[in-house]
Amino acid sequence: NSNLLDRIDLSNINLAGTDLSNVSLKGKNLSGTILTGADLTGEILTGADLTGTILTRADLSDAILRGANLSGNDLTGTILTGADLTGTILTGADLSDAILTGADLSDSNFQYAIFDNANLENVNLYNAEFIQVDLTKIKNKSLAGADLSEASFAHSNLSGVNLAGVILHRTNFGNAD
């Protein structure tokens, strides 16, 4: 019941494996909360404090995380298929094995983020910042079908990455490999 949750402090607690898909977490303080394997499908997390939240293997398919600060968060194996992460800060986040297919990552910051075996096909990376990011280990070594318009890959490694069908309008590859 979301009314009950309005009165409960959800920070720094263990909610691993919990089904939260029909619960309103908009604007909630989830800092330090363990959400490993939690079901957050379609969840609206706009305005939620996710600082230090552990989201490994959580299902955030079609979730809305607009403007969330996920800097340094562990998102290993997280499912973000079709999620809206517009304007999200993911500086230093670990997105290894994450599934981001069809996600909207426009205007987001991925400086120093880790993408080992992450699926980034058909994502919207419009105006996203990938500064000093190694994308050579992404799943299938492919950004196929992605919108890279106005994105920055300065000082990043894209050696051998498949860019078939990508949109490259005003994309910055300064000092990139």
C-alpha cells in the first residue's frame, strides 16, 4: 500500500528481491537501500534519492528515473530495457552485464562508467557524455541502431565497436580510440 509507505523511511534497509512494481516510490529517500534482485518494473523514481543504492540484478524495465543521481552505484546485471534515464548522472557507475536495450539515456553523464558486457543496442544516447569510458567490452561489441547525436565520447575507447545504423549528427569523438 503506497499510503503506508509514505510514512516509512526506506533509506538504508534491505529490500532485496522485493516486488515493488505496483508501489509509488516517486520522491522517496532510498539512499543506501539494498534493492538487489528487486522488481521495480515500470516504477516512477523521479525525484527519488538513490545515492548509494544497490541495484544489482534489479528489474527496472520501463521504469522512469529521469534526473536520478546514480553516481558510483552498482548496477551490475540490472535490467533497464525501455527505461527512461534522461538526464541521469551515472558517473563511475558499474553497468556490467546491464541490459539497456531501447532505453532513453539522452542528456545523461557516464563519465568513468563501466559497461563490461552491457547491452547498448538501440539506445537513445542523444547528448550523453561518455568521457574516458571503455566501450570495447560491451555486449556484441555493438552500438548498432543507437542515436549518438551530439553525444561526447571524448577520450573514450570505441576500438572495433559496431556503429552500424547509428545516428552521428554532431557527435564528439575528440581524442577517442
